[in-house]
Amino acid sequence: MTLRDIMESAPNQATIIQNRDDSTRPSTAKSAWKWAVELVEGSGPDFSNEVNTVLGQRLKMASIILFVSYVAFYIKGLLVVSDRLGTVEDLASWAHLLAMATSGIVAWRLCAKCSHFIGHLRAAEAAVFGTSALLFLVITYGVIDSSASKGFLYPVETPWLILIFTYALLIPNSWQRALSVMAPMALAPVVVMWLATLFSPTVMEVVALPQYRAVLLQTAMGMTLALVVATWGVRTIRSLRSAAFEAKQMGNYRLKKLLGRGGMGEVHLAEHMLLKRPCAIKLIRPEMAGKAETLKRFEREVQATAQLTHWNTIEIYDYGMAEDGTFYYVMEYLPGMNLDQIVEQFGPMNMGRAVHLLKQTCDALSEAHGKGLVHRDIKPANIFSAKRGGTYDVAKLLDFGLVRSNEMEPDSKLTQEGKITGSPLYMSPEQASGDEADARSDIYALGCVAYYLMTGEPPFQETKPMKLILAHVQNRPADPRSIRPDISEEMQAIIMKCLEKDPANRFQTIDELRAALAATVDNGTWTRVDATQWWECNGCPKKQHLDDCILRGDELPSEQSSETDAYAETQVLAGV
């Protein structure tokens, strides 16, 4: 039987355990479950939400490896004549076909894109490794009997070492369950050899020879060592994964993917471990958390945003501090793109769509201004076009990191580098001059955003920040119609009124600006159907951004995903 070659040619497997990559999701706390319960589940209670996916992936890999190996040895047996296995040759052939068919069917089923219950996966695991063990039992007996007829005993540990370490490497488990499965594998060659000495006079005669008396003991010692190493490896890798898992948690949230990193913090795609709700977590790095002004700004952003309940303002879910001192807060995850990305990729907006998004931004600012909050950092990147509640092009106002409240006490430390705050491309003259900025400063910035959405260019395009700041104070921007003639005169008048240098000449409230936008000929020309069609044509099919795919209801990315995420440039708020 050609599978005897497994025992002759396989390398020593005892060191492979060092490369084990066990992806079992570990527990964040010591499991309270008893050992007997873990033998059934193979994981603690905190693993249950991922055990299906992880086990399915690893079992698929193991099945493919075994299937390919069995096919290769089967073909070799057809081409090369090998020693027979005596009386068990036919039985070994049937066991070979059974193991090959079982591993192939399981691999095919697991490659299909469908959900698999834990019970089904464990049954498939038992079928794959059970049929493999049956095959190796027959081969082991046949090799012992065949070699004994020639006056010696051939080593029989190799196929069992392969099976043990294949299981340890690829199947995620607690060490208790892994031990319960691998122990019979380790005992199998010893038991078969002992039984062969009872039922085969030839084997008994060979074992009686002085040079072979210790073979049974040596086999037992070797398999015991392999079992200990494999079990220790499972336990060690599980512990390492546990530490890595805990490092990726913030309170009740599991960090899935880094979306963006800046000088003071990071934003991660995350998931609530119980609700399974996608969200974004903004955090301040531990090394930055010691700066009082950083924490003050961070806390102010949380407090200011948490006051706002309008659906066009980003929602804050939670806030807290990790054990290592990292501050974080949790906000809604927004599938879509920000307005800066939309214009950059697709050019100036349809007039009706621009008005549609600007009015929603006005609604969000209306609530903020009503609570005495001035945003002070309105720009296209801080206005997000998202899908919410089945509706596309829902505007979401982000980034309240520079917010100023009439009720908050001023803190000079928060502007230690000067009083100029905001983004130079969209900064109001009073901000550029370092003067006090009120709600009319946000109106100026929103006028700059409107200018950009409709022309594809910001009002001023100086390359040096200082010249850009001075331009907002001193220069009049070009008329939008000189760049895009199809802009209506009334829309141009609205934009230019927002861009007046003197705040007294602008719209005095954000509600006045919204009313003016609602009175334009472009108001109402962009419908829900238009938004849906635009996103279906320009979103997920282009595969340009992770968020586009989420818009279509695709699954959240895995931890290994390396795709560029639009969200990284948009929901990385002021502290990042």
C-alpha cells in the first residue's frame, strides 16, 4: 500500500508547533466553564461569536491539505509498485478512498459561501480526522505485520505525528479539548503494536528478539512527547492570541481595523461585542494622554457632541478609559463618503444635490447654534454623505473638536500655539484674524463649502498657509459663475453673501441661510431616487472604498483587510 510512504518520507513534525497560527478568538476573562463543558464547545463563552467562522476556515484548510495529500499518494500508487500490506491491503485501499472522499467533500462544502453551524463543523471535523485515523490504523497494522514477516519492525509513529500536528496547527481549540482529541491519536500506534503482538505470531517472534524488545516502549515515549508538545503549543498560542485580543478591546468594543492615525490619536472600525453593531472608536494614544490640554480638548469634543441629538449630527454612543489610560469614545459608523472625496473623485456636484446636502448641514448647525455651540471647523471633509435608515445622501456633520461654547470656560492652554483655529481653506476672516468667532463664522465656512461643491475649487487656492489665511481676510473670491456658468444667479448671490468679510453683512443665522437655499430653483430637484441611483452607479461597483461596500450591505472587513478606507479620511476628527 503506497500510503506507507507517509511513514518513510515525512519529516519530523515535532517543531512545527512553533509556527501555529491559532485564530480562535480568546476570552477576555478567565473562563468559568468547567473542563467538561469546554470539551464539548472547544472554547470559552467569549469565543462563541467567532467559533463558527474560525473553525470553518481552519477546517477547510485542513481538509484541503489532507485531500491533496491523499490524491497525490493515490496517483503515486497507480504509477509506482510498492510493498503490499499483507492481509489488510484491500481494507487499506477502501480506507484510503473513504478518507480521500470525506476530506474532499468537507473541503468542497466549506468552500461554498454559506453559513455553517458549530454542530455541523464539529461533525465535519470528526469525519475528516476520524476517517484519517481509521486509515492510519489499518496502515499501521499492515506495516507492522508486513515488516515483521521480514524479520524486523518498521517505525509506525510518522503518520500519527502528522495527524496530531495537523490537528494542533489548524483546528482552533482550548488545550483541554485538543488534548482529548489528540490523546487517542498518540495512543493508537502503541495499542495497534500491542494488539499485533497478541494476534500475530510473526510479530510476537520479532518483538521477542533482544534488539526489538524496547520498540514498544520507545514508541510509547515518542508519542507521549509529541502529545505533550502539541498540547503545550495549543495552550501557548491560545494565550498569545488572548493577549492580542484583549489589546484590541476598548470596554465592550472589539477593534476591527485601523481607519486613521494622526498626531494625537487614532480612529478604528469597531464592533460592540454583544450588539454586533458597527461603530467607530476615536482614542487618544497613551503617550499623549498625559497632556492636560489634549485630554481637555478631547473631553470637550465628547461633551459638546453628546449634547446634540439632531439626526444630521454624528451620534455619540459611549465614552470611557481603558486600563492602560487610553481615552476613547464611540460614535456611529457612517457608510459613504465625505463631500471632499465626492467632489475630488466625481467633480462638482449637481446643484440640486448640493442644496440637498447643505440644507441638512444647516439643520445640524441650527441645533448646535441654538445650544450656544460654534463648530469653527466646517469643511467638506467634515460633512459626510451617508446611508442611514435605507436612505442615501443623509448629511452628517462631524468633528466638534474645535467647538466653542458660550457656557464653557475659556482655557488658554487649548490654543497654546495661538488663537487661530480651523482649516485655512475654509476659515472665516475673524478666525484668521484671531478674533472671537460666533455662529456667523460657521456660516462663512459653509459658504466656502458651497463654493467648493458647486465649482470644484475652494474660494482661495494659495499654496502657503499664511497667504491663504490673509486671502480670507483681504481678498474677494472669484464669482462662482465665472468658473461654472450653469450656477444660478440666486445661488451665486447666496454663496457670496456667506463669504462677506464683515459678519454683519452675512446671513445672521443659519436658519436664514437654510431658508435662502430652500427658495432657490434647485431646491427639491435632487430626490431619493436620484441619490439611490447615484450611489448604485458610483459606489460599490467601483470597489474604491470599504465604505462603498458597506453601503450595499456587505459584511464588515476582517482584521487582515488592507483596503483603503474612505472613512479614514473623514471620521478622523479634530483630535487625530
